[in-house]
Amino acid sequence: MLAGIGVDAYSIATIVAAVLAIVALGVVQFRGHHDHDAEDEQRAFFDEHGRWPDEPESAARRRPGGYGAVDDLPGRER
């Protein structure tokens, strides 16, 4: 009778671990999209202003012709 209890406990622990692993993967996947969207917003800010959002305005780097043409380079797709 005790052997049956040990097997049941092992099975329950395995199921709980599997469910937690699935939930953890879902959380990582969900957060990854937000990070990517935030990076896209920061890059758009850089393209428009010539500096990163967390930099002071004095750090802006100007380019002749602006920054908009960066996306027109060969091999760069949006």
C-alpha cells in the first residue's frame, strides 16, 4: 500500500512541474512581444530625433538627409 502512495505522489509532482513549466514558457513568450515592441518604439524615436529616448538632447547626432533613409537600405525590411 505504501508503494502505491509513493508512485501517486511522484506522478502528481511530475504533473505539477509540467504545468509550471508550460506556464513559465507562456510568460516568457508573452513578455518577449512587449520587449520587442518597446525596442521598435525606441528605434523609431532614434530615427526621428537622432538620439535614444534615455539620452539628453545634447547627445543627438545629426546626419545629412536625416534618419528616415536608413529603412531604405538594401536588405532592410520593416
